[in-house]
Amino acid sequence: MNNPEVLINADLHLKTAETLINAISAGLVSIGSSDNDNKVLLEKLKQNIYHFSAAKSLTQMQYYRDAMVGDNGKILGTASFIKKIADTGEIFNRTHLATEADSAHMSAIAAYNWENIDSEYIEFSTVGDSRVSPEHRLLDKFTALKTDPIWKRLWAPLRWNCRCRNIPGKSTTQNNLTSDEAYNVVRAQIKDTIFENNVGITKVIFNDKHPYFINSDGKEVKMSWQHYGLPNLDKIKTYDDYSEKWMDAKGVITTVDFTADAKTIDKQRKGILIDR
């Protein structure tokens, strides 16, 4: 970049936004809706995506800038610098972005559901298979009035790659958890995170609890690779396609093509092993 004060890479920013917006549109199409049917919702979600993409790009540029300095306080040589950051682009722009796109996909569906569920009661519903996390399994079939404040913070997705949904419910559904008890089941996982949020109400998928926004505000934070279920950077070896091999070794799909048709997207998402 010619101007050292401009830290956001415009191409990176727009490419990230494009990927996430495609994921949102695919989410709406998968439930029989369309961009034209939900213009207001889509525009609000897009606005958040552009903000998030800028913050993500800024964080990445800041990381690269800081990586130029070695442990001895001296500027690294070109070869050493390239080796140090070789995997981070793959992680930021493929591994992380695939996870973020999946969250955007499910959040668009969740926002639509909140606006369109015409039912006195709402039920929290899991996929019901062996890959559902223990916490979410306890929440399965939890039901409360749509007017219950619990839905402001217990609205799927509740974590990365979450497949749960909120659906129309009945007062006779068998899950005896109170609203407070239901929240406490996942409190440790969602409190003060982007997942303590009802995107249908806020129209925000990635809020200011995300580390990228904290970074873009100029506050010092330590990038957490565990934030996306990844090992520490120093445990990731540097060679071609390592990210793919690391993921494939665990049976995880490396990417989901959110430009594909809805059935293909759902099939790819269901192939992810580490799911919730």
C-alpha cells in the first residue's frame, strides 16, 4: 500500500464482504425466500457485513504489520517474514472465512424466522444427531412464549457451525427448563460473545463482541486462534496446503460453496464433522 496510514486492503475487504453476502442470500433462498422478498432485512445485514469485513481486513493488516518484527525486536528479512505469515492468509481468508460464511448463512435464516414465525410459542430445535453438542442437546425442545425476553439471547446459531434453529412451538412441548435454566445451560459459552444475540431483532450478525471489532477500535487484544477452533499459530507448520490437510485429517470440509444451489450448500454443511 502506498499510504502507510491506510491499513485496510480494499480488495480484501470487498472480497470478504462478497463471500459473506453470498452466504446470506443463499440462506434466504434455502428456505424459499429471496432477496426481493426481504429487501429491508438484507440491506441491514449487508451493512453489518461491510463493517465486519472492514474490521477483519484491518485486523489482518495489523497482524502482518506487527509480524514484521522478530522476537529480537528487529525487522525480519523477506524470507523470514513470508515464512512467518504464510499460513495466516490461508487461515484468515479460507478457514476463518468459511466458518464466518456459515454463520452468516444460518444467521440470515434465523433473522427471517424471527420476523416470520407467527406462533404464540417458539421452540429451540437441534438436528438431533450424535454431533449435537451436550449443551444444545439439553436445550432441544425448550419452549417459551415468543414474548419471553429469553429469545433476545437464546436465538440460534449459538456457536460457530451451529445447526440448531428456532421453530414454531407448542405449550405442550416436553422440556421443563425455565427460561433462566435454559440460559444457564449455555451461559458459559455465549455470554459476552457475538452469539448472545437475536439477529432477527438487532439485524446484526457480527457485533462488537467480536475480536475484529475490538482490534479496529484500537484496543490491544490477543488474536485467539481457538476462537475458531484452531490450534495456536505456533503449532501450525508452514508448507503448501497444510490448512487443507489439517482439516481433512479430521474429516472436515474445508469450504462450503455458498454460490451453489441450496441443496448443495446444505449437503456440504452436513458434511462438516465438527458441528454443533
